[in-house]
Amino acid sequence: MAEEAIRVEALVIGAGPGGYVAGIRLGQLKKRALVVERDKPGGICLNVGCIPSKALINASKYYDKFRHGADIGILADNIRVDMAKLQSWKGEVVHKLTSGVRQLLKSNGCDYRTGVARLTSRNTVELTEKDGKITIQADNIVLATGSRPIEIPGFNFGGAGDFIVDSTGALEFTAVPERLLVVGGGYIGIEIGTLYAKLGSKVTVVEALPAILPGTDPELAQVVARKLKKIGVEVMTGAKARSWTEKGGKAAVTLELAGGQEAILEVDKVLVSVGRRPNSEGLGLEEVGVKIERGFVPTDKRMRTNVPGIYAIGDLAGQPMLAHKASHEAEVVAEIIAGHKSEMDVRAIPAVIFSDPEISSVGITAEEAEKKGHKARVGKFPFVALGRAIANADTDGFVKVVIDADSHEVLGIHVVGNGASDIIAEAALAIEMGALADDISLTIHAHPTLPEAIMEAAKASLGEAIHIQNR
């Protein structure tokens, strides 16, 4: 039987939040497009990342609230976790979203196929499917292959006993581990560690750097560190996991502590979450001359690689490795391919950590502003002084607004507090539009709501705070 060959105007390799969005937008722009994916539609984010983790995190918050309901007069007995049902519900959430991806592609006129893609020339891709191979001729190729967890020496995923897991494995536990070791105190480790601590695990976090959540404003990270201690999570900074052995049905992990001493910790599971690496191998990129730097594929503002007609988006194209950044790049690249004038022109990209309390940030910190030549001024408003937060019985944290002292331009807004993930959008809009602190402070916010804290912090940056004392 002759090998099948097809021709398209645009081929997208990868169906994550970058790839499938590119396919949808290409279809809307009437380009003959095809999205290919080696696994399931939706990529890491929808299948084993953003969505399932937030589903379990949300469930753990419910459980924790019920356990402490007596604080607000709600009494409940025999609260327990049915992990099988919880995993089943999580699966339903994932299925609902991933099944919608194919339908969205189809309804927008974009084709979809499952297989492993490899470039054989600048505009030719060999796709290995379950029943054979096909050749795809494409005028344009969009690389949207995402990233995967980094392994550390001696801690390979999926080995004997399944003691060592990555974030994917940690979201599939069929029972709550009695003891969980988290190697890496970045956002993934803290999110998942907190989730299982609330479900009853004794959690220990080991971080090689001096503090958890590296790269985050330390003032925000400290609020999360205090809450971790409060819920019983042990955090060991300046420490490393060196090796492990199986001992009596447990993983006995040897740790190198900050002072150079060693300690052995026996746990049921070890989550390794020390970062992610881009999926640039096995695509044939080197053979067709695509430039690769430390695994990433460099691009310009139009998402073009060094090879004409080949583009890269999402985690593969570099930091920040965020789903919403990938989706925006996808729309840009689709419009470029369709001949529109477009480029990746954003002033700031919001980032969210679903810790307890949540952290969200957009723009720059006061320290970064000073380095860029601004005379920075900061306004802060604590959630403990906000009516809605008090009514929610959830008052940890604050909003920090960073402005240019002379022009009053908003340079950055940083939030730590539960609800931060939902209120950061207003902050991103303000920075993208070049808003002044006066614009936010003079905008009437509904009461009682959490976003009032942004208005109050903006007022504080101007010395006009109403519900706290002005500095």
C-alpha cells in the first residue's frame, strides 16, 4: 500500500494550550491547517498539569475547610477522603475539557491526527501513526511540543515500587501517602505538597536554595512559608536529596542538610519537582538547521525561528513557561501565517502560584523598578483589613502596588492571598493599558469584594488610603 501524503498550509506539532489554540485560530483565518499530537489533545496542561492539579487542590481546600468548620460554627463529624472517587471526579473534569479540544478544532475547520512527528526538510514532516507513516507537506510548521519534568541523578521516575514520581504521578495517587517527600520548593512542589498536607499527609519539602519559591517576591513567599508551617509541612532549605533505597516498603532517602550533615528520611512517596525541560529532541530540528539553545528554540517577536517558515511557541520557545503565554503566542503565530501584521507585543504576563495562600504577580517589583531607573513607590493593603476577606475567614496576605513616584504609572502588582488568581487580571489589564495609580484608585469597585484590595493598595501608593493608615 502506498504511503499516504497530504499537503497543508500550516502544520502544528503539539496540541497543548499553544498548539490547539494555533489550530483553532488558523482555521478561523481560513488556512488549511492540521494539528498533530503524539498523546492526548490538550497537552500537559489539560491532561496532567494545570487542570487536574487545580481540581485536586480545590478539593483539598474543601476538605480542609470542613475539618476546621467549627471555627465559624459549622460542625461536621467523620470527614474523610474517598481517593478513588476524588480521582474519578478529576478524570471527568479532564475528559470534559480534552474532548472539547477536538470538537473546537473540527468546528473551526482544522484537522487533527495522532502520531509522532519528525521534520525531514524545511517543509516536510514524517508522521508515524499507529497504522503506519504519512508524509505531510506544509508551507509553514509551528513547533508547540511543550516540556517535561526534569529528573535528578538517582531519582528516576517510575522505577521499582513506584516510589519516585513526577507531578503527573503525584496527581494519580490512589491513596493519600502517609509520608510524602517533595524534592524542590518551586511552585509545583509547593502546590502539590500543600494539597496532600491538607488531605492528611505528613509532608517534608527539601529545597537546595535558601528559600522556597525562588524567583518570587520574598515578601510574598514568606506568607506562604508561614502557612506551610501552620499546616504541619516541614520545609528544609539549603538541603538536597542525594540517594535512596527501598527499606521495608518505604523509600529511605538520604538528605544532605544545610550544615553538611546527613539525614535519612523514610517516606511512602517522593515527588521530584525541580523544574521542566523543553521537548526539542527527536523532532529532526538539528537536521533542518533550526537553532537550539539549552534545549529551547529561540524566536523573534513574530515567533519565527532562524529557519524561514518554521515557528516555535509555548514552553519550547522559552520562559516564562506558562500555558496562557503559549496560547497568546499561538494566536500571534496564526495571524502571522495568515499574512496579518502581528507580533508578541506584551508589557507583562501574569503568573499565578496556587499555594495557600495563592500568589499572583504581574509586572516588576520595586527593586527591579529601581534598577530600571524608576523612583519606585509602593502601596500595600492587607487582606486582614478587607471586609470580604474577613467574611471569608481567610485574611492571610496583602496586595502590593508598585508605581513610578513621579508619573504614577503602575509598574507592577503583586498579590498573596486566597483569591489572588482571580483578581490579578485587573492588574494585568492596568499595566497593559499603561494605567496610572490614579486610574485604579478612582475606579469604583464593588463592595464587598476581593478586588477592592487593588483599589485600596493603589490609593495607598498615592498616600490616599481610606481603610488603613497612610505611611
